[in-house]
Amino acid sequence: MRAIRADKSAQLRLLDLQTVDTTLAQLNHRRQVLPQHAMISKLRAERAALASDLVAADTRVSDLEMEQAKAETDLEPVRQRLSRNQTRIANGAVADPKALSSMVEEVDHLKKRISDLEDAELEVMEQLEAAMSGREKLRARAEQIDADLAEAIADRDRHLAALDAEISELREQRAEIGPLIPSDLLALYDKIGATHGGVGAAELRARRCTGCQLEVNAAELRAFSAAAEDEVLRCEECGRILIRTAQSGL
């Protein structure tokens, strides 16, 4: 494969391009790891769990309301029979002593029955009151989560919009720099960057490759010093394109 050559200005532009690409990668990473993403996921999971709890709370309230209605339905005929019997006893409608005694006993039984039913109904009403209170707390929590979620989404969108504006500006810069670099050099840069974390070119600074941060040995430095200005250098350790600058130490 023939050695790639490019004038010094083109090679320096490659460093400019790398700066843009590195910043783009950083911004895209920031887009993905915004803390708002985790907050939104947490709130959505909490809201989903709460929705299930609300369904259970609604069901509990509905069941208790039906139970209370049934208790009231059970009470009504007993109360009516008690009222009829008490009226007949009071107005002397039952003349037969035996029948009257039996009716008095039934009145006592009905009163006991009503007391038991009322106690049961009261217990259901207390349970219903507690269930409705619990449901209201769940509804209030759901409203708070919805508000927090809306705020988190708005905050995320604001940050994304700001990052997207920066990314858009950098992409414009990249579009301006790209055509100024020879196509073969740009293709090599892209190929290396694809397998080296997006870093295809690095500055040779103070005898060190800024891509892998390893110091270039003396033999390589001599070879680099003897290389023509337009010769495209490569790091022996990481394979990245090495760009010579005033800080290279050659």
C-alpha cells in the first residue's frame, strides 16, 4: 500500500476535525446519560406501580360499597318487621296472650338481630372510610408523580435542545473542514477512528502520542524527524495518524 502524503496544512486540519469529532462524541454521550433520563425512568416505573395500586384501591372501595349496600338491604326488612310488631303490641292489636308473648320475644330477637347487623355495617363503614382515605392518598401521590414527571420531561427536553444546538453547529463545522482534507487521508482517519474509539488522529506532543499517551522511542523519533513534511505518520503503538506540531519535540 502506497504511503499517504498530504501537505502540512491538511494534516493540521485533521487535528481540527478530530477536535470537532471528539466534542461531538462527548455531546452525544451527554445526551444519553443526562440525569433526567434516569429520573424519568424512575418516575414512570413508580407511576406504573402506583397505577396498579390504584386499581386495587378502587376495587377495594367498590367491594366495600357493595358490602355496605347489602348490609343496609339486609337491615331494612328486619327494621320494618320490628316496627310492625311494636305497633301491633302498642295498639293492642294482639289480644291472645300466647301470641302476644311470642311477639314480644320476636321483638327482642329482632332488636338483637338489628344490633348485630348494625355492628357489622358499622365495621364495613369504617373499613370503607379507611379504604377511601387510602385511595385518596394514592391519587394525591399519583398527581404529584405526574407533576414531577412533566417537570423532568420538560427539563430533559431543555437540555436536549441545548445539546442538539451545539451538535448542529459542530456538524456544520465538520462539513466545512471535511472537504479541505484529501479524500484518502480522510478515509484513513475515518477507518482508524471506527476501531479506536472515534479517535483517528492524534498530536505528537513532547515526543508522546496523545492518542494512546505512550512515549515514542528514540528510533521512531529519528525516523519521524527525517520524514518529509507531507508524509503522514502513524503511531507504532496504536496505529493512529500522528500530526506534527510545534510541540512535537522533533
